[in-house]
Amino acid sequence: MDVMWCHIVSLLVIGILAVDSNNVQKSTTVSLKSSDDSLDWWQTAVFYQIYPRSFMDSDNDGVGDLKGIESKLDHLKDAGVTATWLSPIFKSPQVDQGYDISDYRMVDPIFGSNDDLTSLIKKAHDLGIKVILDFVPNHTSDKHEWFVKSNNMTPGYEDYYIWHPKSNNTSSNPPPVPNNWISNFKGSAWEWSEKRQQYYYHNFAIQQPDLNYSNPKVVKEMKDTLTYWLDQGVDGFRIDAVPYLFEDPQFRDQPLADGYTEYDINNADSLNQMYIKDLPKTFDMIYQFREHVDEYVKKNNKNETKVLMTEAYSPIEKQMLYYGSKDGSRKGAHFTFNFNLISDITNPNFTIDELYDAINKWLVYIPSGYTSNWVIGNHDNHRAATRYGKDNVDGFNMLIAILPGVMVTYNGEEIGMEDGEVTCEEGFDPQATKNCSSFNQTSRDFERTPYHWDDSVNAGFNTGHKTWLPVSEKSKEVNLKAQNIEGIYSHYNIYKELMNLRNNFKNSSTIDSLAVIKVNENVLQIVRSRDDAEYILLFNIGDKDETIDFLQAKMYHKVVVSSLKSSYEIG
Ligand SMILES: *[C@@H]1O[C@H](CO)[C@@H](O)[C@H](O)[C@H]1NC(C)=O
Ligand SMILES: *[C@@H]1O[C@H](CO)[C@@H](O)[C@H](O)[C@H]1NC(C)=O
Ligand SMILES: *[C@@H]1O[C@H](CO)[C@@H](O)[C@H](O)[C@H]1NC(C)=O
Ligand SMILES: *[C@@H]1O[C@H](CO)[C@@H](O)[C@H](O)[C@H]1NC(C)=O
Ligand SMILES: *[C@@H]1O[C@H](CO)[C@@H](O)[C@H](O)[C@H]1NC(C)=O
Ligand SMILES: *[C@@H]1O[C@H](CO)[C@@H](O)[C@H](O)[C@H]1NC(C)=O
Ligand SMILES: *[C@@H]1O[C@H](CO)[C@@H](O)[C@H](O)[C@H]1NC(C)=O
Ligand SMILES: *[C@@H]1O[C@H](CO)[C@@H](O)[C@H](O)[C@H]1NC(C)=O
Ligand SMILES: CC(=O)N[C@H]1CO[C@H](CO)[C@@H](O)[C@@H]1O
Ligand SMILES: [Ca+2]
Ligand SMILES: [Ca+2]
């Protein structure tokens, strides 16, 4: 039993009371494979997601940039994280904050230059921090030269995008849209091109035309893009919106989704997305990307694995196929983001069953030999402190630190930042600013406001007069400087302690096991144990004190472990 852990746990557990075994409703154990010594760097890593626009602004233009990030790498080191992934920094008209890329190989001037990125990578590597870039394969910007050429029918580029054959029915101009597909950002997924006299498909914004993955030239361009950045020394890629790479070549109408009685052009979820999402060829494409990256490592005698992590909000059975093919013959992403703690726990009133199930779902489905991962926030979802409640910040950080596998932290979660305050007029999220009356419900700007470094003007994000999104008023209270004082139980100090624990645990080389136990309706117990160390988390999700006999809880765990039949090997 580690002493530090004990300290931290004491924040959550107060007093002593025997646990009656009847109170323990349900539990799962998982036996983890052999020693961490054989685990690769990424399998025990903490990936810290930086949202570059909002991390640190070095030149006071109001938008964060690469020099800003480089100047703050010491914070990552201090926090104890071992890898970072940057949301898109490539040349872009910024219609969808960089997810509309007009040149995959060039850093957008708003973030700096390619040289700035090289410098950042070098400094990060010197500090022992890996750098992962965001790869956005589904679509480009409509300002990308490929799209401009395709729109002009420039020979060789005609088939780079999803164009719908021109209708022979000339009685309406433009002709009716090809089918009922709805954009993820609302409205028809089809946009008419006056120039080409055809519709093109866009699953996201109109300015984000989908690439045609049935065209080998497109596939080659995208693999070459990966090679280009691998040559610059990046350690891997986070791949955006992967379920949407392929669409039905027959462009069939999609039926209504379960539970919907009406077609709603403003809600993509009102359709069963069977013809645009998770198509079999999409999985094959991810396996191809993996093969490409592995081959690169082999061919160039690189010593270290280049990692692929995929973003897919898909049903769990589909999610697992992004890890690799069912028969195990082909590998996919090193891991695909596990969003269950986001999707299944949506407000601070969550129950112990919801939490227990959200954790177990992944452990039960993940095939043998793959590495788990745990995500509690990103730039598309309200901040963890807002969703789970301020009082649960430390509990969730502890939870994902103690669970086996990769931990993902969205910048600001280490200090328990809540959502910022943004009005529709101040907002940028293209899916939300279109309709101000639903902005509060749909905007992703709240979780994208600048990082809180200290309590100065603009929270230390810059020293200028403006910031692209307003700095939250909460930065006066919640900021890194206020929390980074030795001896206090701040979110940040607890987070650092967790990183220490992880790093120490990593060195241990004995058999490792995990138990997830519902102690009562407010307390979840997690136990990671091995021959030489045991870590116990007692997470009180309720709003009143709970009293648990620590020693009994520990003993009880031993009974559970030996009595449970099902166990899953999870590498
Ligand atoms: C339009 O007419 C041409 C020539 O008759 C035919 O080949 C093509 O398939 C038709 N296109 C559509 C969309 O019906
Ligand atoms: C052509 O399109 C119009 C408008 O959608 C429709 O009313 C008409 O029936 C179509 N004509 C043919 C021949 O398909
Ligand atoms: C995609 O490209 C392939 C190969 O060039 C072509 O046959 C196909 O028609 C294109 N698909 C679309 C929807 O444009
Ligand atoms: C490869 O990496 C391992 C572990 O980091 C190290 O021990 C070994 O010396 C490296 N080999 C080469 C050829 O760089
Ligand atoms: C959570 O529960 C409290 C007290 O029962 C209630 O006031 C609040 O509206 C609930 N919040 C949500 C998001 O359901
Ligand atoms: C959105 O939220 C803000 C802050 O809570 C509030 O002042 C505003 O009235 C809300 N707007 C709408 C349209 O509901
Ligand atoms: C805007 O949002 C409101 C509230 O959700 C909704 O009632 C309205 O239909 C929306 N308007 C448009 C044009 O989408
Ligand atoms: C664990 O390994 C790291 C890196 O190899 C080292 O810095 C640290 O001191 C080790 N911790 C323990 C407890 O051995
Ligand atoms: C979490 C994440 O990166 N989401 C992105 C998914 O893809 C769309 C379109 O590229 C973006 O708008 C999201 O931000
Ligand atoms: Ca700047
Ligand atoms: Ca697509």
C-alpha cells in the first residue's frame, strides 16, 4: 500500500466503518498480462491534449501558438505527463478551428512556422515528452488546392472528392439533393457547385468536403502526408473522425434511426448512419495506415514505435474493430479513444451503476492483447469539472490514473478548469454560431477558452489586449499558479502525485491485477495489485461523507478476486 496514495484517498474517505459484504453489489476483476517491462512507451503513457489556440499566446495576437506551447513545455514536464497531442496546427482558413486543412504539410502562420514545430519537437524530446500530431483524413478545406482543382475538373483531380453525378433533370437548378444524408453540423450533407454543376458531399461543415478514399491517388497522398511528418520526428498521430472515411457508393437514402419518428435535417442522429459511418472499407483503411507507419519504423531503423490513436464515437463492437481485425490478422490503431466516461456520464448526478458500467464496458469488450485507455475530456465536450461536478475532479483524475493502460488529459483538467463563459456573438464554433437560440446547448466554445496560468489579466495566456475567446472569470480562482504551491491539496498537486504513482508503478515488474468493486451506492473501489505493491482507490461520488473500514475494504477485495470466474487479459 503506497503511502502517498493513502494520503490522497483520505481526502475521499473519512472515518471508519465496517463494510458488510452484502453491500457490495457487483465487481469485476481483470488480470493484466505479466510485466510492464515488456510494455512499450505508449502503453503506460499519459497523453496530454493541447488545444493550441488556447494554450499560450507568445505574440499577443490573441491566439495561442507553437512558440507559446514550447515556452510551456516545462509545465508538462512538471505535471509528469509523458506525451502530448496537438489539435490541428496546419494551414487552414479556420472555419472549423483547424479541422479544415488547406495544406497538410504546412503549419498555419497563425500558429507559427514549420521551423517552430521542429524546435518544439526537439525541446519536447529533450524533456522526454513525445509529440503526436492531429491527422484529419476525412476531409480537407474547400480552399485546399486538391479541391480547387477537383472543382475545376483539372485532369487527375476529378475524383479526389465525393461528387455526385449530374442529374439529367434540368427542370430545377440546382437539381434536388442526391439523397437524405445530413451533415454532422446540420443541414444537407450535399453542397452544389455552380462551377462543376455537381453536388459534393461534406459530413461536417460546407467548407470541409469529404475526400474520396476509393481513389488510390487520395490514399497515396494521405500516406505520403504521414511519411512527411514522421520524417520531421513526430511520434505518432491522432486520427480525426475515422468512422466517416467511406460512404455508400450507391448513395442510398438512410432510414430513420431507432427512436426517431421524423426526419430532422438539423440532426444527423435522426438517421441511422449505416451508409456513411463505420463501413467495412473504413476499418481496412485504418489497418493500411497502421501498416504504413509500422513499415516506416522498420525501414528507417527507428527504435521507437510510432503510435496511432483513433477518434471514433461508434458502438463499442465497432470501436474494437479500430484496434484490429476480428481474426487478429491485421492491426489497426494502437488504441481507439474510449469515450465511455464522457458519453455515459453526462451530469453530476450520475449513479454508481453508471460509473461502474462505463468502466466495465471497455474492459469486457476489449480483445486480449490490446491496451485500454481512458478519456474524460476534449475540445468537443464540456469540461470534466463541469460535466462531473467540481467535487469530482480529483476522483476522476485518480480513476483514470489507476485504471490500466493509457490515460488522456485535456489541457486544464489537471487544474480542474470548468467551462468558460462565451456568448453567441463571441463564439466561433461553426455548428453553433449559425443559430444563436441554440448556442448554449450546441457550442463547443465553452471548453475551448484560454488556459488559466495565473490570476493576471488574461490569466497569463498573453499580455495583450485581446484573446480569441474570452478568458473565463473563474481563472481568478482556478489557475495553475494558485494550485502549484507545495503542501496544499490542490487539483494540480494531486494530479502530480498521481503521475508519480503511475511512473513508479510502471517500474514494478510483477503480475498485475485489477478489481472494480461497488462498495455501496456512493463508493466505488478500484484495486490494482501486484506482488510488491497495491493501490486502492475509494471514490466517493456522493455529496456526503462515507465511512469505510480501509483494512476491511482491502481484505474484501481479496475475497472478490479469488471468487470471480471471469477474467480478461488486457496486455
Ligand atoms: C443521364 O443521361 C445519360 C445519357 O442518357 C446517362 O448515361 C446517365 O446515366 C444519366 N444520368 C443520370 C444520373 O440519370
Ligand atoms: C425533375 O425535378 C423536378 C423537381 O424536383 C421534379 O418535379 C420532376 O418530376 C423531375 N422530372 C423528372 C423527369 O424526373
Ligand atoms: C472515387 O474515385 C474512384 C477512382 O478514381 C472513382 O471510380 C469513383 O467514381 C470516385 N467516387 C466518387 C463518389 O466520386
Ligand atoms: C533502442 O531503445 C532501447 C530502449 O529505449 C535502448 O535500450 C536501445 O539502446 C536503443 N537502441 C538503439 C539502436 O538506439
Ligand atoms: C441533480 O440533482 C439535483 C438535486 O436533486 C437537481 O437540483 C439538479 O437539477 C440535478 N441536475 C441534473 C443535471 O440533473
Ligand atoms: C445562454 O446562457 C447565458 C449565460 O447563462 C444566458 O445569459 C443567456 O440568456 C443564454 N441564452 C439563451 C438564448 O438561452
Ligand atoms: C434554432 O434553434 C432553436 C432552438 O433549439 C430551434 O427551435 C430553431 O428551429 C432553430 N432554427 C434554425 C433555423 O435552425
Ligand atoms: C522508475 O523509472 C524511472 C525512469 O526509468 C526513474 O526515473 C524512477 O526513479 C524509477 N522509480 C523507482 C521507484 O524506481
Ligand atoms: C474530438 C475531435 O477532434 N473532434 C473533431 C472531429 O472532427 C470534426 C471535423 O473534423 C471536428 O469538428 C471535431 O472537433
Ligand atoms: Ca499568437
Ligand atoms: Ca468521408
